[in-house]
Amino acid sequence: MTAGDRVGIIGAGIAGLATAKVLGQAGYEVVVFDKAPDIGGVWSRTRRYPGLVTQNPRDQYAFSDFPMPKDFPEWPSGEQVQAYLTAYAQAFRIPLRLGTEVTAAYPSGGGWTVETDRPESFDQLVVCNGVFSQPDVPAYPGRAEFEAAGGRLCAGPDFHDTEEARGRHVLVVGYGKSACDITVPISEVAASTSVVARTLVWKMPRWVGGLVNYKMLLLTRLGEALFRSPHPRGLEKFLHGPANRLRRRMINGIGDVSVRQFGLDTLGLVPPGQMEDIVRGASGLATEGFFEGVAAGTIRVHRDRTVVRLLARDSVPSAELSDGTVLPADLVVCATGYTQDVPFLPEKVRAELFDERGNFLLYRQIRPVDVPGLYFNGYASSFFCTLNTEMAAVWIAADLAGALRLPEPAAMRRAVIDQVSFLDHTTGDAHCRGTKIIPLSLHNVDQVLGDLNVNIPARTRAAHWLIPVDPRAYREITPTVLRRLARGYGAAPGLTRRSS
């Protein structure tokens, strides 16, 4: 590593901040660009919708070396998370260029040129714009007629003020966590609130049976092991072999509790399949007040339906559903997911990033095999996003130093293709172009740390089979690896100079 190396980082969300912090500590000059006026990515005030809270509990969503304030609730609000990330950036003196959109980034002179209002040169580039950066709003027929009658169509992240819904007929499209989060505050002020759900997905209670925090069941290594991995070993192999019936009973039993706890039978909202199918869709934590609103009649769910067109019926903004129902809809909020793309990269680079179906081809969800000097972080959507991004940042630091002993390019390509194929099978092609690694969050951490030949103590990993994984257990990983790099490439097994 040369202390003067400059690294450009696109995105000031969790991944961008973690990358900047680690690479800055490694001696690189880093610059973080973000088009938003504040940091946080999905937590930015420009993208926060009413009702936004974390899906993970406070301690599991924190960085390993920067705990969230103890006075935060178990599930912090969007505003609290943004304040936490701001404090993180200040504590580690992260250089930020906010309100600065990257319009293009391309290889140039052995490095990278990043264009904003002016071109700027970097030795390496890390893309951290996130897999939730571009809302996917359907192109509904009839939108012009609908808007001419006074209707408004917007994406969930563009809906910021509940007062916009007061006294109006509101349609929320989607059934993921964001859709349900948005629906509850809207239903408290709207004339009517309807949810159009193409497919119902399983919702996890915060407190299973009203007693057990869900993190005790799913945010453990055992919870991850209940879902199939590409190469099960040890207890995983046992759970998916001789103990498969017990394994299925364990995970699907949570679904049975959810049905009873939320009264889904009575509400007509029992999802198809079983709880183990949560890896196949936009499952999430149940929103407090959502099912209560359905029971009270303030929220109406149109299950197994889609919006086929927008229109004006008798000069009233409306939406037609796939069963022919026409609903008044002054406001349509689309919580319909995101597209995963990197429009600022040139076509030649993009051709190396995707397979023929548009899946990202990233080794360890971090590095394109055939594009020198380019890395990604935050492209591993998981149950432990902060931990995954931190460990990826350390991996990037080691690779930039030429200190990782990686497989030959052909072997890395095969590993990437095998991962995408496994995700195809496991999630039913619902893996967001290869970026959703659930249920492989901790497997990904283990693989990354295996490349670095470092890990937390075995006894701690063993404890995490039964208690929620605590990111603080990993707080010594970054300083340990950086010390090894500072001492020289051959200072530890697994961290050796790679020939150029």
C-alpha cells in the first residue's frame, strides 16, 4: 500500500461509511460522494417515509466498534439511525462530498475518473450506492389521465409527510416491510387506506408469542442453519439430513405462532406456503399496528391482486385492479421494490459486471473478477448488513494491499456462478439480481474472514449458535488485520503479497 493512494467511494450509506472508515485507517486518502444533502442512504431525510424503523434490533444493527446509544429503543426510528450514522462519520472524521451526484465513473490512466461538476482522479473506486437506491415504480397505463384528475403516484421513499394523505383515498402497492410501515400512519389520517398485495409474504412478530424477541430465534447461527446453504457441514448437515423433520418443525412453528398471534386466519391473510419460504420473497418484521388496522377496518388488503391501470372515473382519480375492482385513489404509493443498477459506469464495464440475466457477478459480493481497481460494498443484502459491510471493507483493504491469496480468475468466476445458481434455486429467482444473500449472512462473513485468515474466537462463534450474533464480538477484526498489513505482507498466514 502507498499512503498516497486515493480511493473514491460512491455512496454515504452504511457501506460507504464503513468502507471510508476502514480504508482511512489503513492509510488511504478517501473521498465519499453522495447526491443527498445528508448521509445515511436509505436513512437520509430525503428518503425516509413515515413509520420507518429498523428491521433488526438496535444492537444487531450497530457497527462492531461503535454501539448505538443505549437510550435508543429496541427498534430505532429512521431519524435515530440517521443521527447514529452522522455521529459515526464525525467520530471517524470521514471526508464527505454531500449534495454531489456522480454522473460518470470510468477507468482512466491506470485508475478511475469520477465526474461530478468536475472530473477527479482516483487510484481505485468502491461503489457503495446500495441495492436500495433506485425505487422501481411500475409504468401504469393511464397515469396521465389519473394525474390530470388530481391523482398523485409516488415511490415509498418519496412520500415524506403523512399530512399528504389526510382525508384522501390512498392506495399502497406492495406487502413488504416498507409497504406495511407506510400504511399504518397513512391509515390514521386517510379517508380510506387500501393495500394491493400481489403476493402475501410471511411476517415475523417482534415478540414471538408475545414473549420471545425474534432475534433469539433467527438472528443466531442456529437460526441461519435452519435454511439451506450451498455446502452444509457439521450441525447444518445434520439439520438438513437426519433432523430435517425437526428443522422444518422449528422454523414453520414460528409461522404457526404468527398465524395465531396476528389472527391471520380470521383476517384472510395467511400467506401461501410455510415460514421456511421467507427466503423467497420480501419477508420482514411485522409492522406494529398493521394487522390491528386490518382487524379494525381502517386498512383493507386486496390480496393476490395487482394494479392494472390508473384512470379517472367520473373525474375521480382511481385505480383498476386485476380482478376488475376500481378503487378511488387520490394517492398511490408504490412500495414495489428497487432496481439494482450502476448507471454511472460505462457500458464496457457494465458488460463485465452482469451475466446474461442481469445478475451481478461479484466475488464474495465485493469484487468483479475482470475489472481492475473496482470494488463493491453493500451489495450483500443480509440480516446483518452493518457487519457484512464492515468485514467487506477490511477485505477490500487487504486486497488493495495485494495481501489476499485469491483463487485464479477462472476459479473465482465459477464460485460466483455457483453462488448465483444456488440463490436461484433457494429464493426462486427472488435474490435481487444476485445481491440478496439471505439466508447466507454469516456464511458470507465466515468466507470473507476465511480469506483474511482471521476470525473471532471459536467459543464465541459457538455461543452465537444459541444467542443472537453480537457485532461487538468482531470489533478487533479491523485493527488486527490493519496491524498485519502495516507490519508487512508476510506477517500472517493467509495475508501474503500477491504477484501482480
